[in-house]
Amino acid sequence: IKQIAHGLFDTTLAIGLVLGLVSGVLFVRRQMSMEHPLLDLSLFRIPAFTGAVLGSAASVFALVGLVYFFSQYLQLVRGLSPLAAGLVEMPATVTGILAALAASRVLARLGRGHAIGFGGAFMTLGLGMVAVAASVSGVIMIMVGVGVLGFGAGMASTLTTDAIVSAAPRERSGAASAISETAYQLGAAFGIAILGSMQSALYRWFVALPADFDQVHGSTAGDSLSGTLGVLDLANPADAAVAEAAKTAFTHAMQITTVFALVLIAASAAVVWRVIPSSRPDRGTPRDH
């Protein structure tokens, strides 16, 4: 994914992609034919199970992918120290904990599917606020947006794990739990790979560097914001102007990437709302597994 984002698609990469796809198809066919498969893919025939897995993977995809380049934005564009950047992101942790504590009450009031969709709606709102706040001076709106995002992610991740296991037959709860963990890990990995690569590609698309920049500073200096800023003398007015252009390009790239994640979360929340049953449980707590 990173190579494609850099426009370096070649024969070796093509062969690797083909081998990966063929191996994946063979693995799926093998698992479908086994009596006791390593990965019980038949569970995906259950709409509520598939929707819960999708919701889990999508929420982690957006959150982890955003954090990957959001910290760079705070430090390189906003000029914050690592400690200050961490404090700006802290509301997501706090609200995520609060959401986990409140999940049982929301579940009792809305039902499982609607409660997870409720979390997805908060994530969508938070991502939208972050995208807008990137162009606003100060960090208050960013902190509020991150907090809203963290609340939604905490709500969704807490309830999707229970929804995945609850949707599967009781005798296959072990396989369902394993798929839940796999979805979480894949969501995080693909979030970094896809959103990070998208951010990088868009940055290079938007940034306007001097024609001789690569010749003077090296061919890779303009590939990232950190690389660009690292070779500039900010005391030089010309270099300072290039630095501002690079920061603006990074900000625009981050806003588009964040909106992409927003659309994905909104779509997954709609699917979850529709396919996961929302009948209210007898008790206001997730099923004990």
C-alpha cells in the first residue's frame, strides 16, 4: 500500500499482490471445506455477526489511522511539544473510559445495534470536528473533537465485542471471540497502512516545492512534512515560505483523509444500526461470556 501511494508500482509489487490474493483465496476455500476450520468463516453468514465485525474493524481503523498522523500534525504544524501534543489528545482517553462505563446504560436504553450505531454517530461527529478544527487557531476545538471521537470509539468498541460473540451460536463463541480479536488487529493495521499512505500521497499531491528542491536536498526530502522541514533553514525567508506551504499541504491532506474516515464510519454505523438486533436486554449489562 505504501509503495502504491508513492507511485512505485512495479513488477515485484504486482507479483506480491497476486501471490497474496491467490493465497488468500486458497486459504478461504480450504477453511470452508474443513469440518473444524482454523477460521470459522461460516459465521459471516449471520448478518448481525458480520455487521458487528465490520463495526469493530471500522472503529479501530479510523481511530488508530487518525492517531498515526494526527500526532505529527500537532507537533510539526501546530508546533507543540510531545508532552503538549499528548495532552491535546488526552480527552480521547478520558471520554473513552467514560463511554465504556456508560455502555451498559446506553445498551439498556437503546438496544445493542442502536447503541453501537450511537457510538458510530459520535465518532462521525468527532472526526468532522477534527477536520474543521485543523484550520482553526487554538486547540480547544481540536480537544473537543478528539473527546467526542474518543467517546464514540469507546462506546462502539465496548459493545461490538459483546455483539460479535452474542450473534454467534453459543457453542461457537470461542471462534467468534477469535474473529473479534482478529478484526481489531486488522482494523488497526489497515488504518495505519491505508490512512497513513493516503495522508502521505495527498501531502505530496498538494505540496508546492521549488523546482530544484530534490536536487538541492535529496530525492526523499520532500516525501514527508518532517523530511521537508528537516532540511529547511527557517531563518531564511524563502525556506520559511516553503515550510508554511508544506504545513498547509499537510493540513489539507489530513482534512481529506479524516473526511474519508468519517464517511467510512458513518457507513458502518448505518449498517450496524440496521443488521444488529436492538431488542433491549433483560438487564442493562452486556452478556457475560
